[in-house]
Amino acid sequence: MEALLVISTSRRTVLAGAATLPFGTGAAHAAEAIHRISSPNGKVELTIDPSGPTWSVKVNGRAAIERSTLALVLADGKRLGPGAKPGQMRRKTINGDWSPPYGIRKRYDGRCREVEVEFDDTARGIRFAIVGRAYDHGAAVRFRLLAAPGDELVLTGEETEFRLPAEAQLYVSRDEGEYQRTVQTRIAPTPHPDLTASCDQGDLADTPLTAQLSDGTTLLLSESDRLHYPRVMLRSTDKGIVTYLMRFPGRATGYSGPGDTPAEESFRVPVPFETPWRVVLAAPNPAALIERQDLIPTLASPNRLGDVSWIKPGRAVRITKYTTQAGLDTVDFAAERKLDYVEWDARWYGDGTDPSDATYAIPAIDIERVIGYARSKGIGMILYVDRVPAMRQLDAIVKTYQRWGAAGIKFGFVWEGRQADVDFIYDLVKTCGEHRLLVNLHDNLRPAGLERTLPNYVALEGVRGNEQFPTATHNCTLPFTRALSGPIDYTICYANPRNRTTNAHQLALAAIYYNPLTFLYWYDAPSKYAGRDWPELAYFDECPTSWDETVALSGAIGEHAVVARRAGKRWFLGAITNEAARTLTIDLTFLGAGTWRARRFADGVPAARPFETPVALSTDTVTAADRFVLALAPAGGQAVIFEQP
């Protein structure tokens, strides 16, 4: 259950000079003041300069975000922020932590220091504040709208800058396309050709964006708490990076429904209102970022569903044939492989993009029988529903599926981008949560902490996953980019001739990528695994999807990643490499005291094609004092289970 943060205002600090300054006579003094706060450990410093207004961030004393402008764009095209009169300033300390129902660790650190500076745009009758927070692992800034004529504001955009040091090397992508390595003034990732035609045009990047500085410091730029507000993208200027709010939904070509509008040139927000956080995660090296992705949900609005004890993370397999017997057979396979969910994919009720009724299965499927059989085996049923029926008959869908005993819904071809799309997703997930249904969303989406606000939102796509058989280099880029902004439904395959990686690499991905609802065996049917032993699948059988502890052991963007995660008394390690063979030596101090049995699932003798490389099983006895050697084949990997006898 989520714990509340304890919030305190430091009276001593206020009286000592972090003054609360009124509008009027004190405003001139406020305009000259530059307000700085430091994280609890003192390593992250955030500055707000009201004269811009601008913000900047230092990490370990060096600039991470240089002086960057903060502005919203109003309906008349003019900017809200520059020229506004600064007024009151408040500082406070936020203490405590919170417990997510699933996550990369048992408890998330919520401690930070906050500064809020108020502004008055007298010409427009608008009062607003800029709020900044400094955490041990990053910083964030947002607008807080306080008053406006008619208690609402019409916006056409936002111009929050992220000016990075000139030497920063960036890793960016958009629309599930390939990653571009570039500099901040030349963002132009190659989009996925099938996903961009209906989206916003131009040289734009999706969040998150990863930047590495010359000393190894690595930053992740993202957003959190995106509610009733368009999704953000990032673009280059001649000075750095600036936010761009989406006017079109991603991947909308060929899909339409009641009330769909192709473009949203402006949008309205009620006042008072808070814009999403613009977030900077910071770490001394790329691997350390993996341990810090909990900051994004920490910044999001707390749980709004109430009791979420019914939410159960786990592993899933989809049913790929459309008969009752295929459903029963897949349930048996899931039980044998110790999976938690089965999902009936598109067309179990008809063609999801036409007027099909998603509350009735096709005649070849006795859906209630299969769901009942799955429940008797302790397995939950997830049902696919396309966006169009979801728009048309959501109330009937959730009531019917709850009556059937389904565990959740996977919605496909979901639009995200405009404020209207963001609102649709929020209402969709919330309605499902109120009926105790998990939600997994697929298509061109990006996370922003909604899994904290609505914890039944357990997974989303928005990734070039194994459905598209990416390269090993791509897989070694994701741990430091898209995978850090939130759950990542990568849809792992195994022993597939289209895989461009080894089988051990595929096994390791279950620990490398964090996703509370992990899909395995994506293109498979139970018949593939019948009639022979697959001892290496024990790693998939036993690897959880929610963790008590996460430790990043090694990593370089696009080259390799090694992550260890603990569930209960066991540790699960995943290691992957790009197309280059690699031998890594790992420090095992994370294990703690005692002797441990290490069950290895390693690359065997490399084959001509990576997917033909066998998995070699072995067992070692180790202690925390040992140095552990991982030998990885080209495009290979290794998975390890550590347990005490």
C-alpha cells in the first residue's frame, strides 16, 4: 500500500532569507534573487532565476542543465513567463518514502527539497508559479497555474528548455524507430516508416532522451504526471533542446471513431492547474541510471484507485489460435511454465477495427469456459480489445469481463499525443481499475508515471521490441533509454529463427528490462515446446517481474548491460552484449553474506547465426568476495539465478 509523504516547511529557512516576498514593494528585490535548492545529499543543485525565468541544474558541482528558459505559449502565440513580475518564494522539505504495489525495489525514496516562486502577469491577469525539486538522483520543474480570467487558460504549446553542456552526446529516437547518436542542436532521429505519417512532422524525438557528458555523467530527460495535457516531444534549437507538445496522435492512420479530430492546435486547462514535471535523472555513469528510474513515478500523483491489493504483476503468454481447444492448451502450457497470465490476442471477438462487439467471442471460442479453466489453474485471462470498440462500448466491456472473471485487458492501436488522447487513456485505465481489471496499452505510447496514479496500468508498448526483431545493439541501447521512463512491453521471443540475438540473450532480457507484465514466447504456440526437454526455460519459469531490490552492475550505451534484481531471497542477473563478443568480470558484493549457488544459463559455442547458439547450463558455488566472469558470444547474453542452499 502506498505510503504518504511527510511534507514540512522550514520556518528557520524562511526567516533566514529564503523569504516569502509579497507582490508590490518587495517585487524588485525578488526579481534580483536567484533561488537555489540542493538535494538531501547535496549532490544535485537546482536554481530558478526569476528574471528569465530560467532554470538550471548542477550535478556534483558541474553543469548538467545550463541556464534554460521556462515558458508556456498562450492562445495568441505570446509566451507566459518572460516579463512576468516575480513575487512570493517558498521552500519546503519533503521527507519519507512510499511503497508501490510493484516496482524495481520495495520502497521508493521520496525525499527532496522544493522551491516555489510565484509570478504575476498583470497585463493578462494571470498568476502562476514555477516549482522546482531537487532529489538525490535528479531534478524536476513544472508550472503551477494559480489564477486566470474565467478560471481557465487556452494554451498552444510549451517552451521549457534543456540546454545541455556542449559536449553532450545524445541518444534519441521516435515512433519506435532506430536510435540516433547526435548532439543537442541536431536532433533528427529516423522515424519508423509505418508509424509517423499521421503524427507530428519535423525533426522531433520522443521522451526519454539520454545524454552522456564528457566525464561519464549520464542524464535522462523525461516527463512525469502528464494529466489533462498533451504528450511532450523534444526538438533542437541553435542553443539546445526545447519541449514540443504533440498536436496529432501517434500512429492514427487508418483508424477513426466517434469524435476523432486529426489536429489539436490549442487546448484548455482549468485554473488552478499543474503542468507535467520536466524531469532530469542524473547518474555518474549509464549503468547507475538503471537504479534511479523510480524518480519518474515518485513525481507522479499518488494512487487514485484506493485498494490495489488485487493487482498482481506476472508473466504472460498469448493465445495465437482462435478455438476453445487452443485456449485450453495454452492455459495448460502456462501452468506448466509457471506463468501468471494468458492473453487472447486480436480477433477473438472479430476484427477489432470494424463494428465487432467486443462482449461476444466468435463462435469457435467458448470464452467463459477458457477463463474458468484458467482461473482453476491460478492463471488470469487478459483479453485484447481494439481502440475503436473501447471508445464505443467501454462500459459494457468492463462489466462483461468482470462478470466473466477476466483479469485484465490489452488495448491495441491506442492513440496518444493530444490532450484528448491523454484524457481518453486516463478515463480508460481508471474505468478498468474501478472494475478490477489490469490494463496493458499497445502502440505509439510513452510512459509518464501514470502507473503510480492508476496502478492497474501495468504495461505499455512504445518500443521497438522483439515483435520487430531488432539488433543486439538496439537491445543494448534500450536499458539506458526507453526502458528507464517506465514499464516496457518488449514481447520477448525465444528460439525464433528471426531473432538476431542468441537464446541466452533472450533469457537475460527478462531481468534486464523492467515490466510488471512481461510477455514471453511472443510468436510461439505450445506445440513448439512439446515432446522435448527445454531445461534452459527454467529461467523464464522462475524470473519474477516485480522486485525488492535492483543493482546495475555494468553497462555502456549500445554495447552491453548487466543488471541484478532481487525477489525475496534470490537474485536474478541478466547480461547482454551487442554484436561484439565480450567477457565481463562482475563484483558480487551485492549478494551479501554466505555461500551462494549460481545457476548459469550461458551462451554455448557460437553458431553461424546467433539464434542457433545453444544455451549452456552450469552451476557454480560463489560468495560475495568472488569476481564473477561472464563470457558473452556475439549478440549474446547470460542469465544467472543466485540462491542460497
